[in-house]
Amino acid sequence: QVQLVESGGGLVQPGGSLRLSCAASGFTFSSSAMSWYRQAPGKQRELVAGISSTAGITNYADSVKGRFTISRDNANNTVYLQMDSLKLEDTAVYYCTVQLGRRYWGQGTQVTVSS
């Protein structure tokens, strides 16, 4: 079965960095585009970044462009989200996701940006 397991969240001060990881299994990772979404308290879940199967194409929400970088390691079935220059408004639960007929989600990892 499809499994997506996120890790790397935590508490960080404004301006700091975190690197999220998502370990994937149960499907052909190297053939699948991957995405990161986030959901802040009281807000709808939103797309943060996406990456094509070969990493040749990436896309970002305007709010994170220039600060976040999505990447992947197809040899290890892992997708990453490097988050730099974090802001208070980046506080959210971050989810790894893949669309395979239907969309599958990980359990999420909490990122809290606070001074």
C-alpha cells in the first residue's frame, strides 16, 4: 500500500531553516510527481511546492518562492523540502502527497516558527 512518512518538522525562530523529508513506498516513486502541501490553523490546505518525476520541473507557491526548495532522491524514494528564511506565517502542518488516481497524503509534520 502507498505510504508517505514525513519527518523533520519542529520549532524554529524566524529567519531559521528546516529540512523536511518524506519517505515514500508502495508505488513507483521514480515515475511519480510529488508535492508538499501545508495547512495552518483555521486555514485551507494549500500547495507549497511540486516536483516532476525526474526533478526537471518544479513549482512553488508565490509565498515561498526564493525561500523554499523542493528536491528528490529517486534512488532512496525520498522527497525533500528545504525551508530557509522561515517566517511566522510558515507555521503549519506540512504534508507530503502524491496523485495516483486519487491523492494520497502522509500524516504530516508540524512546523512552528516562533520567537
